[in-house]
Amino acid sequence: MIVEFAAVTLSTAILIAASILPYIGLRRGLDSPSRPPKALNGLSLSNCFACGIFLGTCFLGLIPHVQMQEGVILKQLNITEPHSQEYPYLRTNFVILAGFLIILLIEQIAFICAPSSHNTLSTDAHYHHPEQPVPRQQNGLRDSDLNQPLVNLDSESEQDELEEIQFRTALATHPPHDHSDDEHGHHHHHHILPGETGSIEYILLLIALSVHSIFEGIALGAQKELNGFMKFLLSVMIHEVLCSFAYGVSLSKQRIPLKKAFGSILFLSFSLPIGILIMAWIGTFEALTALIFRFVLEGIAAGIFIYVASIEMLSTEIPHLPSKAGFVKAVIVVSAMNIFKGEGYCFFDEKEIWDKIYETSKKKIKNEFYEIWDTFKMDSEVVAAEKRIDSKNKIRKRKKSKNDGGAGFLFERSKIIENVWKQFIQDGNVKNVGKTSENNKIARKASENVKDFGWIEKLSKMDLNDLEIVEIGNGGSYEIAADKMRIFKNGSDKCIEIIVDREKFVIPNQSAFIPGPIEGIKHLDYANEKYDLIILDPPWPNKSVKRLKSYNTFEIDNLYDLPIESLCHSKTAVVIWLTNNSTVHSSINRILESWNLEIYSICHWLKITKNGEPISSFNSMHKVPFESFIIAFSTEMNDHQKEMNFSLIKNDFCFISTPNSCHSRKPPIGKILEQILTEISFEKSLELYGRYLCPKTTTIGFEVLKFNHFFSNFEKCL
């Protein structure tokens, strides 16, 4: 927040200076002859770059977000039909078009109302002496003008002054003339800024430019990440500095008094932070009201961006005749859009990571777990298909039971992740093999064979007063007992095999596990242990699994009692897996606050088949093909420190893989983060509610060994 405030403050000061300097300079009567501007100059290329970022922000950021907000709003208004005619004005296309037309009308009304001695919509941007009348052209710009840049600040003349800034547009209707460029020694450049006329012009112009700035500030206020905020601010400033400079020129040419000019410059310069404050103020409204306001304002801002980028910037920079300069500018626009887009995902082979973990054991995870070629169907769907039951009857029954289930979050995130998945496919990451597997029969069978050891019931009443340390070795035999809590440690550099309750398990190198209740971490707190990474995968309240005796759920309030803050050092990363339940999402910030943590980013694990398709529909309200988790840090850790290590992991970053077919088996997120963030190494990790073991990690939970059972999960390497 401090960085953003400082950046906006500095930007406002720059905008004030950008208007004041030409106003003061031109009031002193500085002028000089100009030379024809170059088609390519630094300012013109910067303008093209800003245009590309505007387009990228609009089409890749704002519009998808506005579409998601539309879906959430309609859902909360109980509008489920996609083609419903209710609330026609709460539609993405309408508000974007409204934004485009609003700024178009405001600017044109400003030009019409502005008094002009020749009743024209624009005037020449050059300053001319009275004895050198300015010739006009009937149809706006001539062919020779089309290759000129929007703004020219270049000149080789030693007498060049501030008055030589040139703005042009094709909005001119002038009487025909017969003279050539040579006769007058200059080209004609037309601009959107009024010339030397009545003082009402500067007010109308101020309104038009301020509307631009306020809505740019609103869009800037919608940026949730520091990196995105700074990128967008840079592109906005390129455009705003040009507008402010031009406004200062206009004030001087209209001979506006100093007090009025300075007041209007301040208002224009503060329009950008005003937009940001409006967005922050809206955040204090009731949830649905705030959502509707954001939807409308961001939609209008998107429409204004389209107008500014295409009508005001791109059309005046890109020549309408064949030109090398035009091609160079087009390339810069495309490059700027690519910079904005970013990648937003990583693809990993989960089985390959597990096999590397167990490499020293000469064992590997069974291939059958990952034989996922089709989208998953629920057992009830399969039975219904086999018996040819009309699925419409089931849909009616479901409609009777109203389940919130975080529908707003689901819908919004589904759209984001679906767009990432489409980009993932377009990037050619998966070759469509076209294989099917009868609803993943092989993978489902493998997951059914994973043994349940009944440890939840056995260990739920464990004595937590003491913690016994047990050093384990290869071939050793041990017992998990309810009389005392024990921590089992493999301190060797190799995987080992041990016998626990007469069953064989494979234990990774330098790993430890504590079978039993999570409350046992108090012993780690007493020992003053600190961890680089803490992972939590709580059994969140879930109606669909309450009937399963093997699945242990808990109350959310239990998390407040965990001493997570004491187990963190200043740079500890905390990962918490979430469900799509609205209660969970409404509680997570309060839980983090009790641990003195704050969210850095919300990420998603997108589960796909080997054919690259999501394992279930993105539009399903019952089961979606992704799970979400948050990455949090201490509130005392500044943004710069977070960016240094986790700069690649932004909000809605997607981790994409073919999952293990076992229910609720998460990928080893710590190892995956180490692969992406190559400068990071988690030397000491802690995982709560875990059901598998990882190197350099202490795992606590009732089922810590479930996915380390030899016969259920592993096969020998050939």
C-alpha cells in the first residue's frame, strides 16, 4: 500500500508539472518555426507502447473481470437463464458500449460548445504569426499528414520552444486550398484541443479530460497486485502526461488567467487519484451494491479504454498509407500487449515429481493412478446412463435444495481458470491423443484399492501431554499406539521401508511424521521450531462427505487455536488449501488475521485429463475441475520482500496437471513451488492434515501414511 501511495503521489506531481511548464513557457511568448516531425520518435513510440498496454488491460484484464462480475450479480439476483431479458442494463456488452459512447459524446459536445471564429471542430496546433494565415483543408488530413505522429517534440532548430508540441486528428472540415507544403514551409497538423477562443473552452476540455482520468483511476484502483498496478500506472502516465502537456498549451493559447489555469490543472492532475479513491469507497458498500457499482464503473472504464486506445491514440499514430514506420508501431503495440498478458500458469507432471522423490527406494507410484483420459462422471451419473434414466428428472430434484456453496466465488474463478486453460491449449502444451478409458475405469479401480487403516478412530483420543521421538531405520518395525504421541524421524539421505502395524510403508529421506490430532503441533511450538513453508489441508465442513466414517471433519473455529504464528519466521510462506464453500472463504481472512498473516495470492490447481480436457465441467455447481489455495505471509513482511521470492506467483496463477485418482490427494505443492521459483529452497517444512510424506517435511495428521503404503501405491522400478 505504501508503494502504491508513493507512486500515485509522484505521478500526480508529474502531471501538475506537465501542464504548468508549457503554460508558463507559452505565456512568455516563446515561439519558433517548426520543422516537419519525424514519423518515428521516442514519444510517438512510447505512445504506441502505452496503447498496447491499454488494449491488453482492457481485453485481457478488465473485460473478462467485468464478465465474471456480471455472472456473479445475476446469480445473486436469482437469474439462472443465460438468455434472460431481466436487468438488460446489467450486461457486460451494454456497459462497455455505454462507456465508449459516453466519452465520445462528451468530447464532441465539448467541441460543438467551444466557440470558434471559423466554426470548425479543430484548429492548427502550430503557433502562427498574424501575417502568416493558416491555410485549411476540406477533408481533414492530407496524405502527407497521415504518416505524421500524434505528438512531435523533435526539432533541430536552436530556437525550438514548448509551443512546438503538435497534436493532430482528422476531425476537421475546412475550405479547400491549392497551396503546397513548400509554399508555407510546414505540414498541417490538426488536434483535438481548442485554440485561441473564449474561456468556456478550457472548462469543456477540462471535463472531457477529467472523465478520462477518473475512469483510468477507477481501473487502476481495481488492480489487486503491486506488479499489475505499477505496469498499468506506467501506461496510464504516458497517456496522461501527453494530455496534461496539451492542456497546458491550450490554457496558454486561450490566455486563461493564472489562478483559473492553476486551479483547473490541479483538478485535472488529481482526477487520477480521485478515481482510485472512488474505487476504495465503493469497497465499503454492502456486498451486492459494491459489486454492481464495480461492474458498472469497470465496464464504462473498459469502453473508455477502447475509445482512447483506438480512436485517440492508435488511429493517429498508425498511418493510413503503407509505411515502415506504421509497421514498427504496430509491432510495438503487439509487444506491449504480450507484456501485459503474462503466462499465468505452469504445467507439471505430478507422477514424475513423486518418482523423483522415491528414486532412492527404487520404487515408483503406480501408473494406474494417472490413467485419466476422460472427464470424470459421478457414480450416480454412470448408473443413470446404464439404466437409461432420464437425467432431466434429477435436475428438477436438485433445484429443490438450494445450496449456496460459494456459487459467486465458483462462477468468478471458473471463468478465470477456463480462460487460462484455453491459453494453455493454444500454447500447444498437450497433444490430443484421443484415447478414452470408460470413465477412467483403471484409475478408479486403483484408487479403490488404497487401504484405509482406521487410524482416525484409533487416534482421536490420543494422550497429547508428551511427545516421544522415535528414530526409524530401514527394515524397522514400529507401532502406532493411542497411549502416547510420537514423532517418527527418518534422518537418512535415502528412502527407507518400515513396518507399521504389520504393513509396509515407504518413507522419504529426511522426513518425519506425527500420527494423531493436529493439536500435537504444540510440542513443536514448545521446542521453538521454525519452518520455511507451512501447508494446511484442513477437512473443511462438507455435506457430501459427512456420511463417510473414514473422513474426519472439524469445526472452522479449531484453526484459531493453532500456534501458526509461533511456528513462522519472518519469511515463512503459508499455503492453505480451500474448498468452494462460501463459509470457508468468508472465514479465511479472520483466521489469517489471528495468525498475523495476510493473503499474498489466491492460486488454483487445475486438473486435466491426459487429453488436455478438464476432468469436469467449468460450469458445474457441484464439482469443478480445480481446487484453490492461498499463499500467505506475515503482515510484517513488506511487498518488496514478497516480490523478490514469489514474483512469478500472482493472483489466479494456475498449476496444471493430471491428478492422482485418489480422493483429495493433493500434489506436493512445496516441491512444485521450488521448481517454479528456482531461487527458493524450503529446507524445513511442516504439513498439517497431510496424508503423504515429503523430504525435509514434518507431517501431522490421522492418516499421514495413507499414500505411503507400499502395496496400495507403489510398484518396483524395472
